[in-house]
Amino acid sequence: MKATYIFGAGDVRVLDAPDPKIIQPTDAIVRVTRACVCGSDLHPYHSLPSTPSGRTMGHELIGVVDEIGADVATVKPGDFVISPFAFSDGTCQFCRESLQTSCEHGAFWNAPAQGTGGAQAEAARIPLADGTLVKVPGTVDESMYAGLLTLSDVYGTGWHAAVRAGVTTGDTVAVIGDGAVGLMAVLSAKQLGAERIILMGRHQARTALGREFGATDVVAERGEEGIARVLELTGGHGARRVLEAVGHLPAYEQAVGIVRPGGIISRVGVPQYEQGELGWSFFGKNTTLTGGPAPVRAYIEQLLPAVLDGTAQPGKVFDREINLTEIPEGYAAMNGRTALKVMVRP
Ligand SMILES: [Zn+2]
């Protein structure tokens, strides 16, 4: 099969790779229908040191089950499935608490120790298939791919940001970041009843989509100016719920600056920093800090019906579709911000 590898910053290639095989009786092999490039894939794309052996890439996929191990009971060959960006057994104490990203037997894709490759490939071995995969009911046609694929990561991640922040009816919410996850956080906040949603982002096509998803205000300014603008929009108090969907330190500092006294900062952008403000600017407002890797597996069944009946249209975040062989261009387009989110057709 063909699969995507990264060999260092800016060096992504599609190569011939061994076909994935059933290793454990709990595995399934899924033929990938669509995968995509994630904002978090850009972190190694920016900074991975030269890696001559290469690393597989991709963690978001929908596809059709091709083969199952002897112990797999919930999916069968021919089923159309959504795979979350981490695999999990569905039975350990953390899975039972809907914290599948901390599963005692799970891991993330592209974990060589677990023998998992990447999703930007023609096929993938899915460990712990019963805990991991969600079968899509009914007939799936091509027009549904984009929406379903968001349930693999970005929609569930945006939803997690909003849920962890406790967004509820009538809330004022600020979302930092106009990438796919930020826009999904806007959609999620709207679905959870937020009345006012301030989107911080400066890319006009993206913030326009954010308005479509429910943003009531857009703040293009950053840093101190951005903070001042949000305070001005909120009567000087700040936002009760701040959803941070970037992962860089300035975004976190912005979150600390715009959170209302007694408010919550919920982070889902993978932090690219180890140290940040925790002193008086944070403490003085009785701020709560939460968030982390989204257990998207916990949310798929809940979010799926609105995607299937079209009441939610998260698939609009995909603005480019490419063949697997074009993946270097896909990364370059996401990196250059000429594409919001790139869908990959193996
Ligand atoms: Zn588990």
C-alpha cells in the first residue's frame, strides 16, 4: 500500500509500505476512505529533526472494515466506520469515565512500540477495534464523508473544549484560534447554548465560516490589543468560558488576559510550551484551567445524529481535497494557510 512518512521538517513523502496485518485477535484492518491533514501534523512539519528512517503520519480516518481478528465483536467486514485519533479498549477505568485518551491499554496512532502506522495511508491496522471503532448506521455516500471525518478529531476536540469549559445556555464564550478546531469549538459552543461567541482570528475566510457556525463577534487583534478588544466587548469583565485552540504560548497568554473573574480556560491546542503564566494575573481572578487531549471516542455517538441528518455541518471546514500522492502539497497548503483543512483521498 501507499503510506505517508515524514523524514524531517518540511519533508513529507508518500512511499510503498507493507500492507497492515492482523497482529492481535482484537485488531481490525480498515481500508481508508478519507483521511486528512491536522493542524497538529504541522508541529513535526516545522520542527522534526532529520529522521532517516521516517515516521508514519496521520491520525484521522473514516473507512470500511476489511478484516477482523477472532475476538472482534462490534464491527464486521464491510462496515463503514469512524476511527478516533487514539485507540482504546473501552473497558478500563479511564474509558468507563469517558477519558479514552488515558486508556490503560490505548495509545495514539503512529506509535511504533504499538505497531500502529498512520492514517494518511491506504489502509490501517486498528488495535482494540471493539473499543475504538464506531460503525456508521445506514448507507454512507460520498456527500457525508467530510462531516463524518470531523468526528475523528476536530469536531470532538472542539466539543471537548466547550464541554470542559462547562459552556451552557446564555454563556459568553471566547474562542482563540480560527483553525479547524477553533471553528469546531465555535459550533460546539453554539450547540451547547452559548449566547455570545467571540472568535479570535484574523483569517477572513475562516472567521466568516466561524460566523456561519455561530460566532457573534470576531476579534482580529492579537496580544494586548486583542485582550483589550475582548474586554471592551464584555463590559470590561472578559469571557466566562475561554476555549484555547492553538497551543502556542501567546494564545495561552491571551486566554489568561481575557478570562472573566471566576471563569474557565479550556485548552485543546497541543501546548508547544512548558511554562506559562500561573502567577497573580491567573490566580488573582480565581481562574480554572482545564482541557487536554480530547477523548473524541466519548463523543462520536452523541455528535453523529446531527451530522447524519445535516443539522450540524462540521464538514464545511474541509476546503481542499487531494489524492494521497499529493500529500506534500497538502501539508504545504495547510502550512501556508492557503487551505483550512485538507481531506485526503487514498
Ligand atoms: Zn481503556
